[in-house]
Amino acid sequence: METRKYTILLLLFVMCFATVKAQEKAPQATWIWYPGDYEIWLSNKMQARRTERGAFLPPLWRYYSPYALVTFRKEFTLPAEDEISIFTEGQFKLQIDGKQQHGSSQKVTIPAGKHSIVIKVYNQERVPAVFIQGDHLVTDESWKVTFEDKEWIDETGKASDQSGTNWEAVGTWNFNTPDDLPSAFRLATTPQYAKEVTPVGEGELVDFGKETFGYIRFHGLKGEGNVNVYYGESEEEALDSAFCETLDYLSFDGRQETEYTIENSKAFRYVQVQHDPGVSYDSVSMLYEYLPVEYRGEWNSSDELLNEIWDVSAYTMHLNTREFFLDGIKRDRWIWSGDAYQSYLMNYYLFFDNASVRRTLLALRGKEPVSSHMNTIMDYSFYWFVGIYDYYLYSGDEAFIKNFYPRMVSMMDFCLERRNENGMMEGLPGDWIFIDWADGLSKQGEVSFEQMLLARSLEAMAVSAEIAGDQEGHEKYQKLADEMKAKLFEVFWSEDRQAIMHQRVDGKVLDNVTRYANMFGIFFDYFSNDQKQSVKQSVLLNDNVQKITTPYMRFYELEALCAMGEQEFVLDEIRDYWGGMLDLGATSFWEKYDPGESGAEHLAMYGRPYGKSLCHAWGASPIYLFGKYYLGVKPLSAGYETYEISPVLGGLEWMEGKVPTPDGDISVYCSTKEIKVSADHGQGILKFKSKSKPKTDHGQIKALGNDEYELVIAAGKEYMVKYKAVK
């Protein structure tokens, strides 16, 4: 009996060992391509979907194309003979150990030992890509690729296997089976149904209850004639068939459809359907289209309005997180660098989806040569540089910067070449100086805001150069950044106004103060402490300085105020501004909100009655503000290896939430008497103020003076601090 038991245990051990070995023999394969090419191809397709009242409306900037012929390479050692299966998007040529493999077999056997494999893939219509699966050899991130393989063949017919070209790390995403073709990628869909249907004329108005995005579906459709579909983010827009931004005209020839889905997805809450007498249908529903990302960030507090604002912000962000981070889902559906930069920051406190950040950065950059600013906008080029540095800080992904640093260099070269004789950025023909949508905002001459963004971009370049191993570049960019910052204050800082002036035109600094450079200078930490206090009073809290009406720049204005300790003031602003949109029935946050407008004025923009986007990514900024400046969580070193938690209630009785990191979450609860924190990874510092001597159940609290304390936070432990909050 005992022998039988041991025999069974031995068999189980052998089976488990065999399973483990089988798993070791089957590493995960994935589709690979030239880095950035898939992102460019996919963004081209996505951005070409924009229409206005059925008319095609392409982007304003240059389109790039993927390389039609690319070469993949890998050197490897097999512990045993391996049969590999080869799948490509396009025609391919295969070389193993420098010898061309004839025929087009998808299966090749390679003997044990050290080998090299080179595979060229050609595809003019889609992105050349390859998927190889063997027991040992698979396509993964370890492969290299080039678009110009300068190989040669010797007199014996053997290929040189030397290109003289730079080999780069391949691009990947999450296409992990042979049938999961990159070119066939589609966003996920799920059915959703109308909340209310109201008769309108010879048709009906369908209300889906909130802002949404997807494909309209007809059920039980039959007959012959025309069906007109008018979409609206508002009821007014859907009912205005003459001026609604998007529509579909359909024609049917008498066929019967159990389910008919309109081909193109659109943004809407309301849909007006009008049809000829010869056409009928049973009902209208939709397929909601979305990117399946996980809500990892959380927020809850003693203020239900703020909780609702967080929820609607998260939904707004999700709607605009698609193949890439979009500006808005109704109108542009394009990738704008300034909009995307804010989406990256909100993403780090909501989804922490690094793949979406990388895709968007690569799509924006395009390919060589650089012939214009990103989206043709000067400031948007600079947001791209700063976005890459922030991505590194939050994710710790050095490989991305190392791989794409050359594209950063050529983009910065383009920017630096466009400086004027004073070494400053000034608009040239073809340059769009955007800054913000603001009535009467002058963008002539040398604008201080642009110089500040250039300085920050040069700092980002200096850090990136060091990561990429370019020490000479690091010193060069740091020197340029220091010079730009010095020049910025030398020219634009006014002792009289205690602020950075807006612009210099024809050598003269104009008597004009705006909020833009001043608020960026605070959270860029370019001001001294005294200057920060002066700017707060003379600019940020000064109603005589032109107010900001876009959520886009309110994002930065409120961040600057939070950085100055004005969390209670900022919460009142959020309640008033974002709460004002909710009072008007918003189910997602808008491109622009002006409390002084009324009625249909809230829907108009760009000279069109419904031109305003009622679901704009930059409207979701409370996600970032709540996570960074109330829960108080931010990385101090790349990838949250070290981090800070500095909770600030801002007048709340309590708040709680989670902030996602690359390796888990940071959880925070804070009331006026108690703080609880825990983290899955890294080492943190909890900083807080207390009127009385605080106590903790773990670690040792260090007194810093002036009612300030700190506590070291180790991974895997929950810390509870008893304290008395300082108001």
C-alpha cells in the first residue's frame, strides 16, 4: 500500500515536471513589425474616419506611410531540433545561417545549436509583420528589424548577413496568435439599448441615456426606400437635421434584415431616425465600441458631487481612449499632441495603460524627415517631448526612450532650427501658435509660454540623452535648457508686475500679463518660493487677468494652485466648473464651458451651432488632480521605485482611493483623524501635517518641524497613522 502511494506521488511529480517543461518549451510568440509603423498605419486609418455631415474630412497635417519592405533578424541557440511555423502579413524571404530557404513553406525545421535567422517581409497595403512559433524559437521583443538591409552576396552565393544599417528593437502590441492579425484589429463592441424613444414627425428620437460611441443597429428592417439618421450629443443637435454635425443617409432595395448595422461608428446620445413610408423596422439599438482597459484608479470622498465628477471624468476619459488617445469622439477624432499630453497624465491615475501612451506618442511622431511641428502647432511639439519624459517617470520604461531617442533628436533639431536671431521660438509661416482657445489672445512675436515649453522640452531631452547613453547630447541639451530658462526670466520677468509678461514684439516687451507661462512656471518649479507666492497673488488669484474658460487650460491652472497648497480653493472651483456642466445635464465633460453662456450657446463653437465637443478628453482632468494633489501620490523616481504620498483633504471630511503603478497599486485613506496607506511595490514617503504628535502602528514617524511629519512606507504593509489634521 505504501509502495503504491509513493508510485502515485512519483507519477504526479513526473506529470507536473513534464507540464513545466512543456511550458518552458512553448514561450509566447507575438506579431512583430518595424517600430512605430503599425501605430502610423493604424492612426492613418482612424483619423481618416472623420466626417462632417457625410463629407470626408482628413487631418490638417502630413500623413506618413509604413515601410513596404522590412528585414527581421535574430541570433539564437536551440537546445534541441525545433520545427517553426511562419506566418506573415505579406510576402516573405527566409534566410537561415545566411542561406536562402527556397519555396514558401510555413514550416521549417532547424537543428539544435547556434543559428541566425533573417526574414524579409513585403507588404505595400498593410504593415509588414511576422509571427513565428516553435518550441524554442518565437517572435518576441528580442528580435531586431531594419528598413534598409544593405546585404551583399559573395562569389559562393552566401549572403553577407551584414547590413551596415542600424538594427532597431521590433514593435509589438498584444497580437499573440497566428490568426490575430494586426491588420484586422478592431475595438471591442457590446450591445446597448435605448432608454427612451419619442415620436418625431414621420420618425422617432432615440435617447440612449448618456453620451456614447458606436454603431446604430436596426432590428426587423424591411421594405424599400431611404432612411436618414441624424446624430446628436444633445437633443437639439439630433433634431436639427440641417445643422447636426454627423449623419447617415441609407437606401434599401426591398430586402429584409433581421439586424442591420450602420458601417461607421459615431458619437452621440440622441439619434433622430426618419424613413420613407416604404421602409419599416421594429426597433433601434447600438453596438457600443470601446478599448477594453481596466479602471485601476479609484476615488471616493465625503462629497457626493466630487464623487460624481470623478465618475463622469473617468467615463469621459474612457470614451476618448480608443486606438489612441483622442481629443473628442464626435468631431475631430484625431490625435492632437496637446490633448494627448493631458490624457497621458490622466491615464497614469486611471488606467495606467502604457501601451496606449506608446502608441499615441509614436503615431504623433511619424517618420523622417521632419517638415512641420506636430499637428502644425509649435506648443504641441513641445508637449510631445515632455510627454516622453513623464512616461519614463511613471512607467520606468527605459527601453522605449533608448529605441526612439534618435527620433527625439531629429524632432528637436527641427525645433531648434526654427529659433529666431534671439535664440527664441517665434511663429514662422506654417506654424500654428495655439496656447488656448481664448478671445483676443495675442500670439505675435516671442511668446513667453512657448519659450517655457522649449526649456522644459530641452530638460526632457537631457534626461533622455542620458538614458540613451548619449553623454555629449545630455550636456548639450542641459546647457541649452539652462540658457533658455535664464533668457526667459531675463526678458519676461517683471518686478513691477511680479509676473512673467506674455510676449515681446519687435524687441519690446508688451504690457500684457496672461496666466499661461505663470502657472506652468509654478509646477515646472522654475520660480523661487517668493516668486511663486507673488505669482499666485498677482496672476492666479487676480480676476483682472483674463480668465480661462477651457477645461484644457483649467487643468494647468488648477494644478498650479494645488502645487501652491490651495486645495480647498480648487475643490470649490471644481464643484463650480465641472458641477456647472453636470447641472446642465452633461453626462461627459465638454471641450469648453463658459458659465456666462446660456441655452444653445453652450452647444456652439467654431461658428457652428453644434461645433462644440460635449465629450472631450481634456475635460477629465479631475482624475489627475484628485490622484496627485488630494490623495497626494506621485513618483519620485522612475517606475515608482520611490514615491511620495502627501494627502490633502482640502476641506473634505474624508477621502479614499487607489493610484495604479507599474507593479500594483498605492491605496490611501485619509480623514481628519486617521491616515491609512499601503503599496504593492517600491519605497514611499508619507508626508503630512498634524497639530498633535502622531502615532503609527508600523515604522517610526519623523518630525520635520512646523507641524510636518514623514513616515517611510515599505511594500506589502498597511500603515495606520493617528493624527490631528491641520486646516
